[in-house]
Amino acid sequence: MSTPAIAPVERHRPGPAARTAARLGGRVPVLDTRRLQLRGPRIYDFAAFAEIMTTDRAIFMGGPFTRAEAWGEFTQYTAQWMLHGHGLWTIDAQTAPSAGFVTLGFEYDDPEPELGIFLTAAAEGQGYAEEALRAVRAHAFEALDWDNVASFVAEDNDRCIRLMERLGATRDSAAEAALDAPGTLVFRHVKETA
């Protein structure tokens, strides 16, 4: 397998601008779980992001994408922190830095923010997805004071559907009808009230 070409924009450039980026990234809330740390994305995380998005791993997200398209997705998710106060976290597992990504994303055509996740192949099957989603969902409910959040899932993505069910999310048929995206299921995560 050949090594992908690395565009100049993907490379870390030391200096004052890099220090500014580090300070901005340090403002993203860090969420710690039993085995994971969810932190703001850094430029070197793009390699793992591209590993996911440029392969069949992205098939349920409209991919696979070109590396340039993956860069556009990465920067869009990252910019949401400055625009909306939520966005993409990098998942660092104890044994696998940049194991994947979890997001409270808001893509251009989405009717509302979405709780989503994508992992590298090496990180699958270890329960990281459920652990990361629970942490980010709790952040949405507690820190952001949201009452609910949606997850958009391809109808043939059986693994993700089972994950949504384990998380206690339920199908939202009204949101599915309003979405007008055949083949997309909407799972609703609702904040528990005391």
C-alpha cells in the first residue's frame, strides 16, 4: 500500500501561529472517561481522520472521500467550535492515540446538531464508541443544557443501529419524515428528567 501524499496544509508549522492554534485548541472541553480522553483536534490528528474518510469506512457518511474532501470535512468540524461552541473531539484511547472522532456536529444541510462517531479500524470492537458517545451526550445535556440530540444513521448500518439501541436512543419518525433523506434513520437521545 502506498503512502498518501501529504499536502502542505496538513503539516505542522512551528512558530507563533502554531502556538495560537494550540491555545485555541486548549479551549475545547476535555472529557475524560474510564479509558478515553476526548480532546480538541490537532493538525496531526488529520492522518487518522483521512484514514477513515478516504476508505470504505466512510461509506455510511457519503464517502469514501478524496484526501482534499476529507480535509474540508475535518476543518469544517473543527471550525464549529468557534462558530457554535461544539464540534469534533479526537478520541485518545489508552493504547491508541487518535483512535477516532466523536462529534456534536452541524453540517450545512442538517436540520439540527448531530451526535456522531467514527473510529479507525484498529479501534473497533473495544467499546470505545459507546463510551465516547455517552461522554459527549452527557456534555450536551449537562454543560450545554440541551434537552435532546439526534443521531443520523444509514438504514443499513446495522452496527450503528445496535449501538444507538444500547445507548437508549429511540427512532424519531417525525424527524425522519422532515429530514426527507430516504435511507436515513433519526435516533433521538433525550435528557432524563428527575
